[in-house]
Amino acid sequence: MVGERAVTAAETLVLPALFAPTPEASRRYVEFFTANIRNPNTRRAYHAAAVQFADWCLGAGLVELRDIEPVHVAAYVETLMQRLAPPSVKQHLAGIRMLFDWLVIGQQLAVNPASAVRGPKHAVRKGKTPVLTAEEARALLDAIDATTLVGKRDRALIGLMVFTFARVGAALGMKGEDVYVQQRRLWVRLHEKGGKVHEMPCHHKLEAWLHAYSDAAGLGATPRAPLFRTALGRTGLLTDQPMTQSDAYRMIRRRAADAGILTKIGNHSFRATGITEYLRNGGKLEVAQQMAAHESARTTGLYDRRNDDVSLDEVERIVI
């Protein structure tokens, strides 16, 4: 299965002429995105960066890898800064820099022309992910018609992200066997970024919702099958295919509209909502960090929106 995924990834790669002057260079380019980068989201982002950089080089008259110098990479970064936010520019530069490093190690280049190029400064103290209040999250979940199989699925998925702080990619990557009983309580196993296996006990509401969904969908008979599956049109039945992040986003936007929620939430909003509510109710930041599987408490702090309420209260002091 792993080999099949690698072959599929290689087949879908666009091979820019800039990075394929020789068969060896072509092979090295493909290996960078298949053997070196395991995360599919990172692979897509870095490959898009490489293709866009190659197109820019072609427009600038740079057709040979050895002709690219730091000044050219810096000029490209300047063009990116005119249309992209700093985090996106930094991501593009990171992808290009890593690709050139890989080519240098593979003796396709003598030096990395991107190694000395600095990206834009970007300091963030609060995340931009839209969050819901506890009342809004409750209203959204209550508005889901849980008498249907699809409703049970959607409630379980949203509840999982709220109560375990799971990333949507980890949630959608779960199999039936990743929901299990331990110490007389239901637990979930999440495969998070960087190959981390993260296990969490379920909140009592999530436990009930997962049981209801699993029993209705008959998931106990197929433990190796995807946990959250796509719906078969308007039949109300589920397929054997896993939901994608786009599927989840469309579902969330539809459920938010049904609940009358105007905040433009997305897949990541429930992770931020869960962390904020946990901290608001006396939870500790270091425990939230562990629950969210973050490397740094500073990253967890970006999801803490408790100060948003304080700011709103202060603004209302302006009485005119």
C-alpha cells in the first residue's frame, strides 16, 4: 500500500523543464516529493511552489539550474510578497530551499542559491482561525438532525474535533479500529502530523455520538475501513470512501448555515474552539498542549481566544 501511494504521487507530479535537464536530475526531483516528503499536504504545497518558481524562471530567461543565483531567488520572493501573505511566502521559500538542498546532496547543483535568501518577517501572537463560542458550538451541534445516518456522522466528526482538538486531517484519516475501549472508556487514536500517534479518552458526549454513529453505520464489522465516509448522493447511505477535507468543509459550512451561524468557520475552527473553551473553564495551557499534540505551548497559545472577550468588553466602554 505504501509503495502504491508513492507510485501514485510520482505519477501526478508535474516535472518542470528547469528541474529536468537530465534523467538523473528528473529522478532526483521526483524522489524529493515522494521519498523525502511523506506528508501529502506538504507535498502538494512544496510542489506547487517548485512549479511556480520554475515558471517564473522561464519568464525571466533562466533555463539552466546552474544559472540561478541568490539574487534571482530574492527577486522571486519580492514578487510573491506582492500577492501573498507572509506565511505563504515563507512556505514557498521553504519548499524551494529544501528542493535545492536535495539537488545539492544529489550532486545536481554545486550550491543552494536559496540558502542565503531571507523570507519576510512574520510574528504572530494570535491565530486567525475563526472560532465559535460555546453557545454557538452547542447550537450548531443541536441543529444537526441526528436521526439520519449522515447526521450522526457529521455530529460525531464535529464533536471529535471539538473534544479532542484533532486536526481535520487526523480525524478524516481514522479507521474504525482507531475507536476502541480502554479502562472502561472509549478512546480514539489520531495519526497527527509528523507521524505522531496521539491517543485520547473521549468526552462523555463524544463517546455517545461515536457509539450512535458506529452502530448505525455498522462500522464494527469493518475495523480497517475509513471511519468517516462520504455519502452516496441524497440516498442517506454511506460509501466505502473516506471524506476529504473539502467534503468536511462543505459539510461544516452547510451545518453552520442551518444553525444560523454567520461566522465563516472552517475545518480548523473546532480545534480552536475546543482549546479556547478548555482554557476558559480552568484548563492548563501545558495540558492543552499535550491534548493538541503541539510541540510548543506557544503554538497552543495561538488558539487561545479568551482575550477576544476582554477586548470586546473594553470596546463597549466607548459610550457615545
